[in-house]
Amino acid sequence: MIQPFNEATRRTIAGRCAAFARLEPGDVSGLKRAAVALVLVEAAAGGTAFLLTLRARGLRAHSNQWALPGGRCDEGEAPVKAALRELHEELGLELGEGDVLGMLDDYPTRSGYLITPVVAWMAESGKLSPNPAEVRSVHHIALGDVEQLDAFDFISIPESDRRVIRFRHAGQFIHAPTAALIYQFREVLAGRDTRVADLEQPVFAWK
């Protein structure tokens, strides 16, 4: 189902984010803080979509992997500020804290980060200017795509007793942490408080 990109949709999503009972993290000693932006924009067909990137091949960590725009928080930097800064640095988009609709649960990664997802709304169309040093390509993911019953699946791996989550996009599988964050956002849109911190990443993402 196509969700139009308009004020009514923005209010609905803002209300769902406000109603979401975000969990405060427990013991996160040893984890580095990071933040990502789940930024909602107008899709070419007029619906609502969010931006997903394919990371550049030359990056030292997690190169050529799917990710929401984001990165490590600077010393003393709040997650919202970090997510908006990274959005500008990676894609050239400038949003303020007034554009933020809410935050999802923090997700601890196998590589030693605690990621805070920040949901934001880009009311005015902005020209994407991907930083080639960080971003290989940018993709618009329609909200209707993540709401499909078969958009996500779960598999098991011998290295862990936790379920590995996968999101199907363009004939490929996107894994956690990105898939877990998108899945929780899908659940928030449906009015469900579904937790994802226990969803596993594939082994290649553990480093």
C-alpha cells in the first residue's frame, strides 16, 4: 500500500513514534555510541520512502554493505545530533532537530557499537549529494515495501542460537543491524512494540 508523502502521513508516523515505548539500554560498557538516520522522503511515485545506502568499497569497516546513513558519535555528541551530522556528511541533506519524529531502541552490534536509530522527516525535497568516499549508491525504499508479509525472514546459523533477520531488497538480502532497525520501524508503523536487540547478525558482520 502506497503511503502518500503528506502532512497526514507525517503526523501519523510522529504519533506512532511518540507512542513507542523505547527501552533504555542496560549495561553497555565497552560499546562505542553510534547513530543512524531513518529519514523519510518523497519517493518518485509520490509515496513515502526512506533512504538506504550501499557503503563504498574502499571503507575500512563494513565496506560494500547496506546501511542507513550514520556513524560513530563524536565525544559527548548526542545521538540525534550525530545522526543529522552524518546524514549531511554522507548525503548532503541538512535537517534540524525539529525534523526528528522519534528514536527506536538502541541496537548492540557484534562489532562493538551501540546504534541509536533516529527517525526524521524531510519536508522539503533536497538534492542528494552522496559522498563517494563513504557511499556507493543511494536507494529509496517505499514504506509499502517493508510492510509486505514476505519482506523479512529469519534463519538460523551454527555460530549462534539467535535468529538472523534478513530483509529482501532488489533481489538481495540485507542483514542486521540494518535489517533489524528497519524491521522495528515497520513494527512501530503498525503500532507494535517489537524488540530487535536479540536478532542476530551474519558472521561476516561480526568484525
